[in-house]
Amino acid sequence: MDNYQIADSFSLLAKLIDIHGENSFKSKSYAAAAFAIEKLTTPLNEIPREKISSIKGIGDSSARKIIEILETGKLQNLEEIISKTPPGVVEMLNIKGIGPKKIHTIWKEMELESIGELLYACKENRLKLYKGFGEKTQQSVLENIEFYFKSKGSFLYAQVATIAPVIQNFFEKLFPSKRIEITGAFKRQMEIINELEFVIEETLTIIENTLQNTEGFELVEKDKDTIVFKSSNGIIIKIYACTSANFIHTLVATSSSEEFNNSINEKFPLLASSNAISEVEYFSAIGINMIVSPLRETAEIVEMAEKGKIPTLIQPADIRGIIHCHSNWSDGSNTLEEMAQAAINRGLEYLVISDHSKSAFYAQGLQEEKIREQHLYIDELNQKLHPFKIFKSIESDILNDGNLDYADGILAGFDLVIASVHSNLKMSEEKAMMRLIKAIENPYTTILGHMTGRLLLSRPGYPVNHDAIIDACAANHVVIELNAHPSRLDIDWRHIQKALAKKVLISIDPDSHHTDGLDDTRFGVMVAQKAMVTKMDNLSSYSLEAFEKFITERKKLKGI
Ligand SMILES: [Zn+2]
Ligand SMILES: [Zn+2]
């Protein structure tokens, strides 16, 4: 082991001691040793062991540790402390602008254990509530995390959505009058994008020569018909070169899953030589309606298309109201009126305000007194904003025992209740199911919020039995939320068909904490399309009148 590696071990040990909030004297002395080792001009393993402790900046304790590393290649103290630290917390050391002391607060006080959770907390304005974290720090932490994720190579759909058209536009200038289309996972509206794919009507040689001479594109690899670059913003870009005759075939084939492709190729072998000029024409040549790209997933879809059984999919314009959002009464950035006005500006008919409940102290959850106050204020606003309507709701924490956060008398005052898990997320499936089922069976629960608590690219979510939850929601007339925040998209679209088959309503909800967040609804619509959701299946597509009727009838049904 060379001096730099040994210095790194000491430096990491010092940081981890600070992260754990342990003996700061020790951490200072290890940090000093790391500094001293880095400055040494002689390799440590060439210095007689007994002389190491007399090197300036290295005391007896550090000298013993250096000898341990030289002899065993390991440092037991370091290994022990690493094993006691969640990997996501260690990873936070890669984020510029937060040192070990801040990470200690993030881990121990905010109870966040991964960078993704930290990013989400920044977006929910939660960091600035803690000592040493002002608005400015929160903003810079947020930017540094986004940068870190970019450099890691996987992106949320929403992140790529802002970059993809810019790159397409750039290619259109580089290859004028050639057809260029985005394909792959992005065209299939997948929630996570690992590479951004394009079909370009051009030869591979010309594409290669052009991009190799373009700043910001670094060649990664090439094949017979494909070439891969890394762009300066960290996105992997894969390009399929094709002729104008096979452009559409390439576009469809590269925007389909393997299962879908195999099924299509088996049933319609002649398609491979199709020279259709549009995707609609491509499918009509085999006598079926166009299968849109988000549906190109399974063999079953091909069969449904053959039988003409694919329904009309929900569209962003089918959303009529905002269900699930937060105002500055709890942890949102905007006032209730600003949120309502933003919804009005988007042509929507209603807004369900669901601030956090009292146990969510980190989000300034509402005490009973505040709820009464908010309800009076909503009545006032509703007079002012008529015919637009604000509905009274709460995002009630599902407590550790599965109960909701208020007594029935308070719960009865809401038009609807969204029940979500926010605490003790690390639990077994058995525990998670006990909490969820109990909450679903509570007559006041109208909507089950973000079912698994997952945060894409950072937190897998607690284990659940989707089928059992869907059955319980069907039996108790509970709506399942499709949380449209691009980091959540929870319930996973792969389970939605099962819910629809049991006549369970889905609600595409933005869970926005600021006015801009209302637009996240469209990310929910995009994954809902993958699950063949129609506007009839989605509660937030109900008109104001239908929504009011839904609430009244449900209350009657539940006897509440
Ligand atoms: Zn929530
Ligand atoms: Zn929420």
C-alpha cells in the first residue's frame, strides 16, 4: 500500500468518526495524520517501524495503525466503523458542500440514509429547518446532488425529458434534412433512463465522423449499425444508423421490449422488410391499429391489438383536478391561494389540499387547532374562487400500529383522507402489510398514498404484497394513488392492471410542494399509459361535479 492509500484510510476514518458524532479529538488526530502522510516524500514501508511515531503530525496511536496497515493491508477500526454506517450515508461524502458534521445531522436528526432521500428532502424544503442548513445551503446541496447523479449515468425520466429535445434539436442541425427520432426506453416512457437512444437516417461513418469532431461527445463504442457516445452532461447516447427505407422498422424495433419484438416478428415475419413511412402505416400493413410506444412491452399487448381490445389511453389533458398537494401550512413553499391559483391557471376545476398530519413533525404537520383554522380559510377562499373548489384533505401518517393520525371526530371533518407511510420505513413485509391493511380498513381512508414509499434511484421502498393490498382496497372502496412525483411513480405501473381488473380506482396525484410541481402530473400520466389506464379509471380525471358526487356517495357508503 502506498502513502496515498494509507492517507486515504486515515482521512476516511476521521470523517466517519465525525459522521458518528464520536470523539472529535481522535478524528482530528487521524485527519492530521492523513495530512502528514500525504506530505511525506519517503514511502512509509521504507521507514523503520520504530521511527514512524516520531514523524511530525503522527502520534503513537496513528503510528500503530500505520504499522497495522503495512503488515495486514487493513485497518480494523476503519472496517468496523464502515460496517456500522449505512452505505448511502458513506456515499454522501461524495456530495460537495456537505462535510461529516452536516452528514451527522442528516443521518441522525433528519434520519435520511441515502443521497436520493436527501435530494427529496431538499425538494420538500425540509433541510432548512435544521441548524446549520439555511435556504442557501439547501439549494447548493440540491444542485450538487443533481450533479452527482448526472455523473453516475442513470436518470429519472423527468431529468432526461428536459435534455432530450435539446439534443434532438442539436442533431437536426448537424444532420440537416435527415430523419431523426428519439427511441428506446425514453420513447417507451420508462421511469428510469440509462441511455438516450436515437434513430438517424444516415450512415454510421458520417455519424461517427461528425460527432467525433463535435465538442461534448466522447466515443464509447461502436458496432455494425450502432454507435455510443457519452455526452458532456453524463448521458450515454446510443445512435442507430439506418437508411430511409428501414427507418420506421428500426424505430419500432428499438422502441419495443424484447418480448414484444419477438411476438411481432413471429406473427408478422414480413415486417422486418417493411418500408412504411410512418408508425401508423407500419401497423396498419398487418391489419392492426397502431400500438403506441409506451405499450410495446408484452406479447399480450400484441394479442389485444389483434382483437382490437386496446382501450383509449388517458392523456395529460384528461386531468381535471389536482389531488394531493401541500401548502405552506405544512412543508409546501406556496400559500394555499397560490396553489389554487396555479391550478386555475392550468385550466383545472379543483384542488385537494392535503398538508401533512400532526405526527409528521419534520414537515410541520398540522395540529387539530390548525386544521380547524385551515378549514375556515378554505371556506373563505372557496367563496372567492368559485366555481373553482378547494377540497379539505390531509395526508395522514399511517402510524406504526396502522392507525391514522387523528381521532375520528377530526377525520370526519375532511372531504377525503390520503393515508401514507412516512416513518419507520425500514420494516418487514409482515409489518408493512399490517400497517397498510389496517389503514385501508379505516373507514376514513379514501386514498392510499405512495404505496411502497420508494424513491427511484435511491430507495427501494418497503416490501409489500401488491395483490393483497389491491384486494383490500377493492373490498374497502379505497382508491390507489399513482404518485406522479418523478422520484416516486408509486404504485409501480406494472401492478396497475391487476388493480383495474378488481375495479379499484387509480388517482394520478402530483404530491406537489410548490406550484411548479403541479405539472408533475404528466409523469404520472405517462406511466399510467403503460398500464393502459383510461380516463374513466382515474379519479383526478373526474369533473368537479363527478368528484363531488364520488365524495358524497363514498361517505354515505361508509356511514361516515
Ligand atoms: Zn407523502
Ligand atoms: Zn404528500
